Amino acid sequence: MSFEYDVPGTSSDAFAGALRDAINAKGVTLSWLQQRLKRRGNRVSMATLSYWRSGARSPEGAQSMAALADIEDLLHLGEGELTRLLPSTKRTGPLGPSQFPLNEETIENAVKEAYAAFGTPYPDASREVTTHSVTDVDANGNLSFSSTRSLLQATSGVVTATPFLEVTPGLRTARPIFTAVSGGHLAGEYSHESGEVHGVLFQLDAPLTAPETTMVEWSVEYPADYPPTRETGHGVSRQCRELLVWTRFHPDALPDWCEERVQTPAGVTVTPVSLNGSGSVHQLHRSFGPGAVELRWGYGPREEEDGQPG
């Protein structure tokens, strides 16, 4: 499979025909379908829906695949009835080097131990083509819940499972609560003795042969005994076509300051960001990685940290 976009010229007659038949059987219009998708938070243009119906283009990527799942539901089709008819391209796209996203040798060693405990190779033989990570902040201003949806691609061989890890360099934490939302199930848990690495082995619903892709979704809940945390983020070990980190603040805990911290092999950059009256911050990076995108926030004056001015 390729990057997240709707690929022209690689359509499946079976997919387009099934979509047309389902729309006709329901007796609805593309406008009706678009409005229902919009109500569910999937903003798909009329042009895109028309391309899918005609077979001129095929849906790919996290957002398109999420919309397709809703289309199946809206048209009263079985789960995956349209998705399984999608064509597959035969490209991985440029993979680039694989590199641990943080400049933290101790944490990387702990991650390697987690992979060994799960019996999976390090580095992983998969990559995140597109990832959307959403974090909720509670009324006390602390990390509360996160949900991540990713288009996962096998880069070589056959991938049957992949670890998902939470890392907190320098901070010992309780084990967060992982849940497999879609695309697989949890086949194992691990916590490093340092308390700075916790994770699960996510077993895919079906083996993934390179260069195929699949959609996965998982969530993490931070329990009451988890230390108060005012930062979130996501790291990738290979280049990711699109990485979106969206942090949503409780209306009673809007921060006085926020900053984006981006770590890549080229170094670390810290940039102030604002809520702009929306109650949330979204960080969008395209063709990003290896590296990590973080958001930090606080209340009152910004304290000096890691050599940054207060």
C-alpha cells in the first residue's frame, strides 16, 4: 500500500459497483450521505464521494477509511463489506531510516527489553503511514485519556502483531489502562522495572504482508494513581506521511501557556502555541519522522526548564 491519499487510476470496479448498488438500494443521494458523514465528524467532499462511486479514485488513509466505515453503517451494510473490496497498490513509498524517536539511550534500552519480552523484532517491521492521536485533559489540567487511530503498514515480511508503548523518561508511573478499540486485540502487557515504559502487544485481526496496510485503533486511560502529567505527544521511528496530535482541554482547565516540543535527529525545537479560543491545540506534521511531537502546558508563569527561558 502507499501513503494516505485517494489514489487516482487504481480503482476497483468491484468496490465502486458495490458502493453504487448500496446507495441505490438505500434510495439516497450523495448529498444525503455527505451530510450524515458530516454529522459524525467525517468531512468528505461531494467530489470525493463522486470519485469513489464512479471508480475514478479509491479511499485510503485514516480519515478516508474511518469515513468508509461510517458509510457501511449508514447504508446498512455489514462491517467491512466495502472495505474488503478496495484495491491494493504495490508500493511502500520511501521508508527512510528507522530510528528511535527520542534521544534517550536509557529509554531505548527499556523499549528493547519490552520488545524482547513480547518476542517481537526490534526495530519493528511496520510503520505508521498516518496517525491521529487525540488526548483529553481533565478539570485538574492533567492527562486523562488518549485515543489513537493509525494506518499501519508492513514494511517487510509478514507482521502479525506490534507493540504500542507509553514512555515517560525520568518519571516513574503506574501502568496505564490500554484498550484495543479496533483492528486487533491485546495479546500481552509489559511494564519495565523502571516504571518509565509500559505497553501492550497489539495482535492484528489478520496477518499483514508487506506492503499491505491495515487500520488499527487503541486507547489509553490514565488511572487515579497516575502522577499528574501536563504533557502529551506521539513518536514515530520511521517517516510518517501525516502525524496529527490533538489535545482537548476541559473548559475549567484552560492552560495559561502551551508549547510544542519537536524532537528529530536534527535536534529539539520548542515553539509557543496558543488555543486561539478553541479550547484545544492541534499539531499537524506531514512527512515527519523519525522523531516525536509533544505538547506541554501549564498554569501561571512559564517556569524555566531544560535551558529554556521562563
